[in-house]
Amino acid sequence: MAASGGKRIDRAFRAVAFAAGFAVLAILALIAYSTTKNAWPAFVHQGLSFLTSTHWDPNQDEFGAFDFIYGTLLTAFIALALAVPASIGIALFITEMAPKRVRTGTTYLVDLLAAIPSVVYGFWALEVLTTPAKRVYSGIADTLGKLPILGHFLGGPVSGTSFMTAGLILAVMVTPIITSLSREVLATVAQDDKNAALAMGATRWEMLRVAVFPRVRSGLIGASMLGLGRAMGETIAVALVIGSSHQVTSHIFFPGDSMAAVIAHNFGEATGLSRSALIGLGVVLFAITIVINVLARIIANRSTALAGTAR
């Protein structure tokens, strides 16, 4: 009787788990369908130039989203370039170096930063960060910006509300998320494996490189990609500090715009074809996020396979 009851519980659990997984896929499919349906008039009207054109003029019914796609990707990758090293460093400090009392306080602080609303970050950046940031940008542009290659990225004139400022505030926002996930991943490595490497004469860095990083590489990639998805979808904070300028430029100190910021600024008063075009931006952002997550999964699986081969 007990064995029969256990089998029924197992079957019920499998059914519930399957239903939960299917529900997630169904919700994603419904979101994709409903948004694409509402955005379809703009896609039909604009065609492929919706993705390739840089001219966005609702008054003329012209909707080229390439400026906003570029701004979204640029600010997100600036954020990732700044946040990932800092996040992994903080996670290593918490798991490997910090005393217990310091570890507990640092963990609470990181979790607290993750709970702060994005609008608070945005207003803080607008009121506190933009003015000193502009002075720093000016100093960088006057020095490194005059070099032949770096001048294409760091040259002036500069603006306090810019791609770089948006990337900075996004880095601050995603660092707690990446740190928390990285900390959990690093904590899965058995202490015996670390002690074995140290007993063989490895330094602390060699122990991390040989015994820790190969085992957690896929988890760190997943944490970074989750942070990238958060950075790409962030709206209010970016809308306040990016500058709202429609342009494609390699100069990261120039003002720009992103898909989420354009939607936040214009959706409330948009109608007709303009409203469809803004929903289309959401569809494109949704598609880019899915592609990035699929690529991250492929990279993580390959890293896991390579680590297994190496062992």
C-alpha cells in the first residue's frame, strides 16, 4: 500500500511539474502573440526598414528603430563590462575571503541594493551623478579622446546624460543580481576540492583557477546573462539619464536613446500606427532577449562540457 501511494504521489508530482513548465511556455507564447498582433500594422507599414532605418518620425508615419536597438545594446554591454568583474570580485570576497561577520553584513547590503526600485536609481543618477560624470568625461575626452583609436569612442563633446551614464547606472543596478547568483554558484564548490588544491601547494588564486572556476563557469555565464537581460529591459532609470537623442555613434559620452526609454516617454500619448510601432519595439526587445538567453545557454552548456572533458 505504501509503495502504491508513493507511486501515485510521484505521478501527481510529475503532472504538476509538467503543468507548471507548460504554463510558462504558454504564457511566453501568448505574450509574443498578443504583442506581435498589436505591432503588426507597423511591421507591415515599415517592412524590414523598421530594423535597419535610423529615421523615427511619428508625424510622418516613419518608424526606423535602429537607433534605439543600438542604444539598448550599447548601454547594456557597457553595464555588463563594468558589472561582471565587480560582481564576481564581490562574490569571491564573500565566499572565500571575508570573515563571517563581514560576510553576513556584505550579503545583506548586496540584497538590499537589489531591492531598491529602479526609479530611485534613476533620480539619484539624474540629480547626483550627471554633473560630476560630465566633468570626468571631459577630462577623459581631453586626454584619451585625442588618441587616434580611442578618440572614436572617448572623444568630445561630452554630455552628463549619455550612453555612458546610462551604462553606469545599469551597472549599479545589475551588480547586486549578478553578485547574488554568483555567490550561490561559488558556494556549490565542495570545500574538500579547495582544500585538496591548497594541500598540493597551490596559491589561493591557483586554487580558484583550477578547482573553482572550471566547475562554476556555466553558472557565472548564466548569472551574467540574467544581468544583461535586466539591463536591456530597464526603463525608467535609463530614460532619465540617457539623453533622449536619436543617433548612432561610437562616442559613448554622447546622448542617445534605447527601446525601453522611447516606449516609456511616448507610449502614453501614442495612437494608431505610432502606438503599434512602440509595441513593435517591445516585440524586438523581447526577441533580442530570447536570442541572448539561447546563446547564453549554448555557451554555458559548451563550457560545462569542456570542463567535464578537462576533468
